[in-house]
Amino acid sequence: MNPQKDISKDAALALLRGMLLARRIEERLIRLYHQGSIFGGVYCGFGQEAIGTATTAVSTADDLFAPCIRDMTVHLGRGTTPRDIFRQFLGRAQGPTRGRDGNIHYGELHRGVFAFISHLGAMLPVITGGVMARRRLGRPAVGFAYIGDGGTSTGDFHEAINFAAVFDVPVIFVVENNQFAYSTPNVHQFRCTSLVDRAAGYGIEGIAADGNDVLGLAAQVGALVADIRVKPRAVLLVCETMRMRGHGEHDDGSYVPRELLAAWAKRCPIVVAREKMLAAKLATAAELDALDVAVQAEVGEAYQQALSDPLPNPATLMEGVYATG
Amino acid sequence: MPPAETTFLEAIRQALQRLLREHADVVMFGQDIGAFGGAFKVTAGLQKEFGADRVFDTPISESAILGAALGMATMGLRPVVEMQFSDFATTALHQLLNNAGTLHYRTGVAAPLVVRAPCGGGFAGGPFHSEDLEAFFCHMPGIKVVYPSFPADARALLMASALDPNPVVFLENKYLYRHVKEWLPTAWAPSALGAARVCRPGSDAVVLTYGAMVHEAIRAAELVHAEDGGEVMVLDLRTLKPLDTDSILAAVAATNRVLIVHEGWHTGGFGAEIAALVAERAFHLLDAPIWRLTAPDCPVPFSPELEKAYRPNAEKIRDALLELLEH
């Protein structure tokens, strides 16, 4: 694509802003984790910010999302506030799960986002049913279901894609191939040449994408989702990317070859977007720097606010196990 | 001409039909439940009456069925899905335990869905078509578990399950499908989950049970009465979660002797939960130890002679009662 021609300055800046916001929040979370000020673990999406940012950017209010643990950008793209994200990681009473669940396990369904559970693949049937129901109730939803390379080995990955394919449910199954599932590299995860090949077995389209080019991905997925809205169907979209940190912050990722990380560092989605925007003269370096400074200030403020928010009252332990009324 | 007696199976079918008629948000899906009408014909005729977009077949994907039902429930539908056999639900237990059962607690989003699961043995179904897994389901937070034993209750409780705002596992003991009939009231009584029912009064002992074993226990109580005049109460729990603890404790207070019967396995079975409840809350009322009569801890055997040895029945319950009454 030609960025200067195909995307407005505002839209390009919004994409960069979305990625920066996630990056700066996660940097703060990492610091807090190593200071011992975070409950539980921290799992980052460093290097994968383009995927959630681009896919939410092309979505509409009716669309549904089932993000995974490295998809903070999906939550931000759908409007979850940085303050709520910090509340979640800090186990605050007013966070998205009211302290009932931790770290990235949240989702605001009124924004179209399902709350992730740890069992990989488990959300794929859920969003498939969600899209079926929402469309039945008159809202023309398309689903965006995210899964890692490791998650493609689960039974639910197979069941959900086959289910969606059989019923022509418009769900884009977004595989974020970040090369490692915890410590397990692709070579020990699957035997096909490319995960795109899996699509043929389900009778659906399989599409390859550069998961680190937010501008290119937004254009590619934008065209794809426009077509899916006209011809509803399940699609497998395999985004090549790289997990730039350990599985979680407890993991130094020393099993990942340093040269591989160095090669992917040059393709950092934030760096790539900056370079493209500057080359296309969509913005000046000073403007982009100012954007980053503004994002960092917003993140700092959100953290301070969340820090002053209350922890849950232990007396509410049993509240909400069952729905009433 | 008076209306004929209604089978357990037909009562469930009537509830499904009424749900589809009166509630536009109810959808049903599962394996072979559409034109074929289900492995047991519980959904016979429903696709024809309500169309394939409300009653439809799915691939053999239990986890996708339960997961999709959860997604639908969060969007405003009321899915009532069928596991062809409750045994097969085990390949999708994680969707119930981790997803459906935790959703409201974690996110405040309700998930009104029903998982219908034909269960239980007694017909040479072998190890994988006869399991009785209520203890698994009851162990999960956020899930309700209903296990009726009479047609009228099955009809009313299935309506109540589908209209409940929570995930409900509705266990249908296959032995009852065609073996149990009764006159159904013309008016459908509203029924709440969580209420047990005394289906045979008595003051000498109580059998706390549910499902197919209710009928075996009633027969056993009659055998005991014929043999030594003892009056044995039978309490049909009907809903296992939430459990009607008040009715259980009242039955213990009225009889002072307790026999717990179920056709699921012994160790960690639901009877252990009832026994613990009685011991904790009504120990002072007991004239004899709490007894359990359950399936032994072995896979459900196929050959009828073995299965007869495996499964509790009226004769075994009678023997246990006679001994308990002597105690």
C-alpha cells in the first residue's frame, strides 16, 4: 500500500498511538512487577502491538473480540481505559473483574470484548457462538478471534474453526505466530510448512500477513473484513510476528536465540510505523515524539489514579457467583 | 377420552416445545437433534415445527457446542443444548468449569444456558454410555445441577432451568425416559430450582436420593413395609445444586435414620456431600450411622449380570434398609 494515499494522517497517528499506549502501559507494568508491586504475573505483547491495533481499527461497534494474553491493544482499541487496565493488574475493586481475576484476564463485553481464560483455544467456540447470536438478534457482527501458534494445537482451535466453517460464521481467526509458545518453538508445535495451510482442511481461506506492519495490516484486514461483511464466512489470518520478551516477566526467555530477537527488533511495529509515516511525510519526527510524550503522561496519570482506588472488600467474596433475576 | 399418561421423555419434549413456542430467544442445538430428533428422540418434531435456525445439528464437537452456547447466552439468547450422552460432556468439561461457571463471577455477565445430558445406566450401555457424573458437575462453582425423577417435575424443572439466568446442567436419566409415566396436570405449575420433595412419607428411616434411584427407593420402601411394617420416607432431591438442605434436615429430624442412594460412583460421589451435611448439621438427631448405597468404584460394566451387581436397585436398597432399621 501507499501510506500517503491510502490512510489519513489522523488514522495513521491513531494506529501509532494505540501501539504506544500498550507499550508504555506494559513498560510500567514490568517495572511494577520487578518492584514486587503487582499481584500475580505480567505477560506482555511487546512486538505484537500492530495486530490488535490494526484489527480493532477496522472494526465497528457490533463486532466481537476474543483477545489472548498479549492483546492489550485489542482492549485499548475497543475503548478500555488505561486506568481500568491498571485497576485490573492491581486487583482493584472497580476494575473490569472487580478483583475476581487478574492480569490480562478481563474483557468488557459492552465494548464487544470477551474476557480471556487461561485455557488456550477455549474462547474460540465462545466468540463463534457470540457472533452467531448477535447476528441472529439483528446486529451484523464480525468476530475477531486471536490465538497464538501454540494455541493452534488445541482441540478447541479445531472444533471452533470447523464449527464456524460449517455454519459460515463470519469470524476471522487471527493466528499471532510469535514463534514461541512459552519455551516451545514452532518446529515442536506443528509440522505444516505454514499455519496458513491449516485453512484448506477446514475449507476456508487462509491468508498470510505481516504482523508487524500496522499500516499494511490495517489496509489488508480492512479490505478483508469489508468483504466478509458482504459474504459472511470464517477466515484464517496468520500474522507473522515475534514475542520480544519472555513468556511472562518471570521468564528471561533465554531459550530464544539472541540473533533472532535482534533481527526482529529491527521490525518492531512501533519503529516500522514511525519510519513509514515519516517516509510518507504523514507526520514529522517532532509530532511523533510529542505523541509519545503525551501517551507516557496519560499512562502515568492512569496508574496513579488506579493506585489510589480501593481494593475489594473481603466480605464481597461470595458476591456474583450466580446471576440473580 | 381422558389424556394418556405421559412418559418422562415426552414430558421433556413438551417442555422443549413450550420453550420454543413461548420464548423467541431459546435455541437448541447438538448432535443429531434436528430432523433425526436426537439419539433418544427427545427433540422429535421440534426442527420441523420451529425451523432449522432454532433447532439444529452440529458437528461432533462437544466443546464447541458448550462454548458456542456460552457465547450465545452472553449475547441475549437462551441456548438449550444437548450432549448426546452425559459421558461425552467430559470432553467439554473445561467449558463449563472454567468458562461458563466463572463468567458471572469474573465479569458480571450472565450466561443463561442449559446443558441437557442423558445419563445413567441399567440397559447394557457399557462404560461410555452409562456414566452418572453429577458429582463432577456439582463440584463446579457457578453451575446449577438439576436431576429430576418424575415426568411432571422434569417438565417443570426444565422450564425453570431454561429461564434461570445461570448455566444449568439438566441430567436426564435415560432409564426413566420410557420406564416412568404419570398423569400430567393440564396447568403447568411454576417450579423453582432447589426444592426437594417427599415422594413417600415415613417415620422410621429416610432414603435421600434422586434420579432413577427414587423409583427403586419407593419400591424398596414398599418391600420393607410388606416385610416388617416399617415406614420409610423417600426424599427426591430433584435439584442437587442448589441443594435443599432444609428439607434434608427436616427429613432426618422426622426419621433419625438415613440411607443415601445414588447410581454414581462411591468415592467423592454426591452422597458424600449429603452425608457430610447430615453429620455436620444433624448428628444429634441420628439413631444410626449414615449409610450410603452407591455404585462401586469401577467403570460401568457392560454385561447385564455385571451391571446388575454394579447398579443399586430396589432389592439392594431393601436389604440395606432392613439392616439400618435393625441398627
